[in-house]
Amino acid sequence: MKKELGFSLIELAIVLVIAGLLLAGVMRGQELIANAKVKSLASDFRNIPAYFYGYQDRFRALPGDDHAADTHVAGVVATTVGQQQNGLIEGTWNSNTNTDESFLIWQHLRLAGLATGAANVASAQYLPRNSEGGQLGLTSATALTAVTANTFNSAHAMCSDGILGRYALQLDTLLDDGAGNSGAMRILVNGTPGVGEAAPVAGTPYLVCMSF
């Protein structure tokens, strides 16, 4: 009589249990990676306004807007061309014009020892990047054309680009009201002014801006 070969129910059950454990481990690993990414992005939104106000508290002027920055900070002489010292950061959030206040803010913060990074405006590493490779920036809320006028009530806002929708929504939930089209944080399609995306697409990169 020919013997039938195959797996017993117990063997199949063991295989299924192992497969389930492996799948759970992979999913848990992905969740941990996602949480780490969001925490890193969130630290930018927490730290940069703190640097900004730290400079204001120390020198009674805003970084980038400080026309006496060269006397306030040590090291390389700070660029002070074009500063109006009007209490607002002029220029686009992602400016690469070395006379714009929104560009010079990084030099002033770094020379003051409040932020890390290259202080030389000609350096390829001068403009700050988030952990996803997107650009970071800061400007006055009125100059932030990415967000529809009068959306933000505060004077200034910082932005972080290239953030996937799944992370952007987690960021908004962590730091604001969990809705990309309301509150202090907005999830935006870069290059298209608006109030924000209520339901960002998980795999699409967005511009995230927060007022402070």
C-alpha cells in the first residue's frame, strides 16, 4: 500500500503561527520606523521656534532681521545686508537669495550657537534639510504664500518640505489638531496656495507649515 506524504494539521498550525509572528514583527518594525521618522520631523517644529525666540531673548532682535548681527555674534562676520529690523522675517520660506532675511536667519542662529550647521552662506550645506531630505525654512506668516492669506493668526511660520502624507498627518496629530486644513499646522501641496489638505495621500510628499 502506497504511503501518503504531506503535512499534518499540527505541522501546518506551527507554520502558520511562525508566519504570523514574522508578519507581526515586520509590521511592528515598520511602525517603529515610521514613529522614529515622525519624531525626528517633529523635533524640527519644536526646536527651530525655540532657537528663534532664544535669539530674540538674547539680542532683542529677530535672527535674519537683526541689522546688528555682526556685533551680536562671534566668528565669521554675519551678513546684514537688507535687514529692516521691523519685527518680521522678509522673504520666501525657501529663499536661496543671500540678502533675504529668511535666508540669513540660519547664519545668525548658527553664529549665535543656537543652531548647528554651516554658517557660510556659500556652503552647499548651508540650507537646512529635514530627515527626509526636504528643505526647512522660516518666514513671516504674511509672506508665506503657500498658505492662503489670513489663515495663520501668529506672526511667523516654519515649513518643512518633502514629507509623505502618512507622516504629515501623524505630525499634525502629534503637534496640532490632526486635521491638515485647520489649526496651527497645515499640510499643503507645494506650489499650490491653499488652506491645507484634510486627507493627504499617504505616499504623496507634502509641504508642512506651522505658525508660531
